Amino acid sequence: MDHFRYRDGVLCAEDVALSDIAATVGTPAYVYSTATLERHYKLFDEALGDLPHTICYAMKAASNQAILTTLARLGAGMDVVSGGEYARAKAAGVPGERIVFSGVGKTEEEIRAALTGGVKQFNVESEPELAVLSRVAAELGVTAPIALRVNPDVDARTHAKISTGKSENKFGIPISKARAVYAEAAALLGIEVVGVDVHIGSQLTELEPFEAAFTRVAELTEALRADGHDIRRLDLGGGLGIPYQNTNEAPPLPFDYGALIRRTVGHLGCEIEIEPGRLIAGNAGILLARVIYVKEGEGRRFLILDAAMNDLIRPAMYDAWHDIVPVKEPAAGAGRVTYDVVGPVCESGDTFAKARDLPELAAGDLVAFRSAGAYGAVMSSEYNTRPLVPEVLVKNDHHAVIRARPSFEEMIARDTIPAWL
Ligand SMILES: *Cc1c(COP(=O)(O)O)cnc(C)c1O
């Protein structure tokens, strides 16, 4: 469920007409709903109910400070994957004890920053990382709490580029080696083993892969406890998918995911950490764009928008589907047209949809890409020297620009011409 609805013939974010935002902020622009962000966070919180738990929002999905602050005020922790994300989480007021640090390539500098600023745990992905962590922690005279990210060799049955739990993926430590690496970790200076971590991929639309992974984590936890480790936290990662298309086939709900967690690992008495990203932010955001031209091609009609692949790369990168809807509600029985929906960038990959059946549109009309809140703005770039797409947050009848569109002057001023040139 989200808070983007037609009202009086205009698509609104909560109580604000998207046409009003387009008029003041311009297009393209991302627009987020506070109520949807909050609702999704609370769904997970309720799904885990009385299990001791922390929801560490995977902020790589959408990391604007206003979004982080919204979630932090609800008590959210954060899953960070870089020093930059760690700094963002701290700047949003998230205390170190609610931040988990994930990622296959943490640098010594990033590790030092997190150990100094406070961290709930490092999700360690390799033995070399463990060695660096131990050395840096010992140098600083502190102890690093760790979970090992295990790779359970489970097929998440999602897009190959966002599948992370198969043995051929770069992520985690093979679960078959886990006991040996835990023994090694426990013997290292400056390391305290606190838990087990797993994350098998993103946009999962079935519960079975989670069930297989969590069952393996439960078995491993019992084996590790028998080996003498005090495993008291289980980080089950993120990955729950969202509906991108308005069809009957909806992915599992947080409530059922919560029940699965209870069933597979609930008996272990561990604190549960989960790291949802997409499900919290995805349907909380849209990308607002305007039609520049309707162009008649040979045997096809192109809808050329002012948004492009640099603003929303998911269709080009993952062949992703985003529902595209007109901001002005089409009249009942209005004509429909098949369009190739494209942007102005000089690449054929700059195609949002092929042969998409849409209500008839004209130059100047506004459209919204639904479900664009996660892995949208964060993956945008300034390719073709198109200004970084701005972000707007709505709450009830308030809206504010939470990241401004840079001017051409600001963009140019970031470059430096060497004196010797
Ligand atoms: C990307 C990622 C997540 C979030 O995945 P979603 O599909 O957005 O829920 C969680 N944990 C880790 C380690 C990740 O890399």
C-alpha cells in the first residue's frame, strides 16, 4: 500500500498534487511519501512483534538525510555498506549501537571510522577482512563485535545482478567453511563473535529461498553454540520484494515473512536483525517526468520524456518494469496508445519501456513512474551533464525539496582546470 492516489482528477502524493510539485520544483524529480515510508517500517516492526529485534534499514535503497531522519525517529537502525553511508547514518542521528556495517570491501579507513564512532556489529565477509578488523581494533584498544556473513548457497530466484546467496557470488563465507572461520575469529585479538549474518539477494518474490537460508542459519547457530560461541544475534538481511506491476501476483507480505522468521529461527532466543531496503522505500517514491515530444517512428510511436536512464537506471540495468501513469487522471473510456517510452540520453539503452500500452499522452503532459523510491535517486548520475535529479518529501499537505537540482554553474564549478594546463 502507498499514498499516491488520484484526487479530483490529479495524482497526489498524500495531500499534495504532483502537478503543483512539477510547477514549483520542475521535472524530472523524485517525490517521496512520509506516510508510506513510516507505514512500511511499522509493518516490519509489527511482523517481528515480541521477538527481540532491530530493523536496520538498508540505506543504499534511498539515503537522503530527510528519509533517514524519518526512519531514525521511528527507532530504525541502519545497514551501511560504505564510510559515506556510515557518516550519513550518524548525521541523521542514528546512534552507533543501531548501525550494522556490511559490504565485501570495507577499507581500513572505514573500519577505523566505525570503530571510533560506534557500531552495533560488522558483518564480516572474508578472512582477510577479519585480519584487518582485528589489527585495527587492537591498535585502537577496542573490541569489534562481529557476525560472519555466511553464503548459504541458496538460489534467491531473482534477477542475476541482485542475487547474492549462491556459491558463485562474491558475497560471504561459504557456509561449509563457517565453523572453521568462526574458530579463527574467536581466537583473534580485538574480535568478539556475537552473531551470524545472511543476505541472499534482493527483490525476492517467494518465501522459499528465505526459508532455506534461515533453516541453514539455524542449524549453523546450533553447531556454533556447541563449538562454544555465544551466538546471540541473527542478522537475516533484506531482500523482500515489492509489487512493481499492478497485477494479482503480489510478493509475500512482511507479516508472513515475520511468521517465517519465527518458525525457522524463533526458538534460538537470539535478537533478530533484518535489513529491508526496497520494501521500505520502493513504493514510497515516484519519479515525476514530463513528455517533451511524441515522435512517430517506423511502426512505433516514441514517448520522449525529460527523465532519462541517468535519473532511473533500473530499466536499463535490470530490465526492470515500472508502471507509468499520467498525473492527470484519464477520462473513463479515454483512448489508449502503444508507446516506446524513452529519455533524451544518447544511448538506445535509455528506454524505460517498450510497446507499453498507456492512455494517450501529448507534449507537456506529466507522468509518474511508480515504485521508484528504492534504487532510484541513489543510482542517478549526471551523465550527459544532466543535473542530478532533485528529491522532494511530502508529509500530509507539506512538501519540501530535500535535495535541490544543481544549476549548470554549480555543476561546472565542481571541475578544476590545473594551473599547468
Ligand atoms: C542491498 C542489501 C540489503 C537490502 O536489500 P533489499 O532488497 O533492498 O531489501 C540488505 N542487506 C545487504 C547486506 C544488502 O547488500
